[in-house]
Amino acid sequence: MKAQVMRNESSKINLVFLSGGPGLSSLSFMPIKELESSFNLHFLDPMGTNTELRVEPTYQNLLNEIENYIQDIPNVILCGHSFGGIQAIEVASKDNSNILGVIAIGSPVSQNAFKVLNKNFDVELTQEQMELSKKLHDAPTDATYKDWFFAYRDFYFNPATSSETISVITDDNVCVKSYSSAIMESSTKEDCLKALKSKNILKLFITGEVDKILPPNSAKYEADLGGFNLEVIENAGHFAHYECPKETMNVIKDYLSKMGGIK
């Protein structure tokens, strides 16, 4: 793991950002770096993206490196996108006294969310999309992973701008091995989401208005299941924080301010 840390000496709050994929780096979070004006920021690049793989990037090993990183950091708010949000939810569901809250961006956790996701993915697939899905399954490489995302760009980004915004993935140092090793277990964490409902921590769920991975109605189901506040970013797809950074930063700051999470 590699961490980029931005310090704010006037803040005691540490926002720790966990990327999606699995197998994407923190690159998509860079447009929201202005949150440094209010918080300490930690952008984590999971193993295999901007560092060498020293162990198999299983779900548990990816989770372990997050837990090891935050164990001595006070006042942590975990901010995870998609797969990273699933990780954030699992870590926050445990008895970690240093975790103040969790912010999940477009993170499908429940079986209901995965049913919606799978239904949306199976509509009117092109021949290219089907061939790349098979290739990614049978012979995964980092290049194929990027090609697959490119072919499915309208599923991940607002179609009006997807041809430009997809560059955040095609320019990234991806790790397809993480995708192959960790994706299945990430779909089994519904109990972690349910466990958060009774926890007295800050809980914010963010999704994009045109997100096909986690549409607003699906996100509401997730938010209700875990006792989260829900905010929908207009005109944003699955990468709301990248597509609409100012709006996402405002939502985060407004929520934490109202809930007493800015100190």
C-alpha cells in the first residue's frame, strides 16, 4: 500500500479514502483534494496499483492493509467508493474506537443492490462488451481490465461525458489481480451493513443521480438498511466524486458540519 497524506494542522479529523474496483488506485479522488481546507486527508493506493504485490490481493489481505494503516490514527472517517465503500462498511462495523464514521459512495452491499446491478448490466449488451467480459473472466490482464471499463463506460459514468471521464480509469495503474481475487467476497457483506444501524457513528451514503451500479432507489435501500443519511448528486454517475467534485465536497462538509464532525 502507498498513502498520500495531506495535513491540516487545525483539524483533528482524518478522512481516509478507499478506492473502488477492486484494483483501482486513489486517482479518482484527486478532484476532491480541496477537502484539505477542513480535514486531514489520506488517499490510499491498495497493493498492486502503485506498489508491488507482495502477497495475493485477496479481499482479506486488502482489508488487512487498511486496518493496519488506520490502527494508530485517531478520529478516522472512512470514505470509500464502490468496493472501497464495502471495505469501509466492514471495518466500521467492528469495534474500532478510533472510527468516527463512514462515508460510502456508490457502494452496493446488500443482495438487493447486487440484483439491481446485475439487471442493469444485462440490458442490451454489445458484442464487444460480452467478449471483453468473457476475456476478463478467462484471461485477465491489466490491459483487458481497462478495455472492459472502457467498453462499459456508460454504465460507470454519465453517458453525456463518459468518453472523457473514463480516462480516470484508462490512465490509472490498475491491478486486475485484485479484481479477480477479491470481487466475489465483496458481495457477501450485507450483515456488516446491517450491523452499522445500531452503531452511534457518522454514516453518510452518496450516490449519483444516473448511477447504473447503485441507482438512487437502490442506494436508499442500502442507506435505510445501515442507518445512513442519503445524498444524491445530480448529473453524476457511479464516480460521483470524480464527475461532480464540488457537489460531493459540499455534501461531505455540510453533513459533517451538521453532525458535529468538523473539529
